[in-house]
Amino acid sequence: MALLKVENLTKCYGETIALKDASFKITRGEFVSVIGPSGSGKTTLIRCINRLIEPTDGDIIFDGKNMVYLKGSGLRHARAKIGMIFQHYNLVYRLTVLENVLHGRLGYKSNIQGICSLYTQAEKEKAIEVLDLLRLKDHTYKRCDQLSGGQKQRVGIARALVQNPKIILCDEPISSLDPGSAKVIMDYLKKINKELNITMLVNLHQIDVAKKYSSRILGFNKGSVLFDGAAEDLTQERIYQIYGAEAGELIND
């Protein structure tokens, strides 16, 4: 049974079609990368899945529930099982690393508990355990504005992990990082996928990175799925179909 099933997903912004009848399934434990040129619908796809933006049409079945129709507490509980990692980290820089990581538990809290930052001792211990896994324990009480870009992204990963997610959605998680930091982040995502069996759906601009880390790749262009297959089946011909004139530069890189 698929953990995530996207069926005929469409998103329109006025007359602009960002997603057009996109359909695919992801089973538990897969590491799936989404590639495609800028404006192909990658970010819109990720944000529709967790309902950060509302789809125009189609269905998103996650863990047996249709995300499209969920509201209120039902939507909050479903989102709690969907971790999210952002391109620009989405941290509160004036807060400590630990405080930012604990924000991953907000989906399990009432409004009052969230506003008052009422976390249990078990939640705090879990957060520190995750920081240790990501080699950030020494930075637990540092403000996030004191961290490097790679460290900030690891805090973002830790925040997603304390949710106990079934899937983690990553929107261009390495595009703001230098090559060394990017490799560290991708290695951690793969480690989490393999050792914790957490499903990954990762938007990537770098084709070589997608082929190295993914069990499967989705290729998007103009909001439609043009490729859905194993990384080794992503040939140069397929890359040209996905990227058009831009493909030559990407392959040469």
C-alpha cells in the first residue's frame, strides 16, 4: 500500500498552470527526488502535499487519508506526520537550537501549550537525542543566528525528526549551501532514510546528486510528470526531455 498517492494534482494561479494532472505513488521507505527546470512545479508540488498551498484539483492520499479534505485538528494531526525541510531553513534565529527543534512538536500541542512553549521532559530529551544524532549537541543552547548554513539546515532536519514523521518533504535543501555542506546534508538525509525507514521526497536542482542518492526520480516540466523511474534509467535523452535547452549546461556541469 502506498504511503503517498498523488492523483491528477492540478494547481492554477489565475491562468498560470503550476501543476497539471500530476500523478504518482510513493511507498514507505523510498528516497524519491524531484527534478526539473525552474518553474516546473517542484515547490508547488511539495507545498500542495502538506497543504501549505491549496490545490485546485486532484487528490493527495497520505497514510490512508485524503489531505485535500482535511480541516482543523484533522489537518494538524496529518501534518504532524509530515516533516518539512526548507531551502532557507525557516528557523527563528533569535531562539536557541533546542527551542527551534522543539517547534517540531507544535503539531501535537494545543494553542495554549504552543504559545507557552510547554514541552515535556521526554520531548526535550528526544530533541537532544536527535541533535546528538546530527552532531549538533554541542550547539544545543546557541542562538541559531550563530550557526553556519550547513548547521542551520541540520537544525531544520532535527526539527522534522522530532515530529516522528512518516515522510519528510525537502524543498531544495542544499541549494543555499557550499558543496561540502551540501554533501553532509544529503548524507544525513540518506542515513535517516535507511536507518530510520523514513520516506524522503526531495526537490533537487542538481541532477548528479539526485542520481547518487535516490532510489527513484520524478522529472517535472511545466507542471507535468515527464519521467518516473529508477535513477539509473535517467538517461541523457530523458534529461533533455525534462530540461530542454537547459539540459546541455546541466549535463556538462
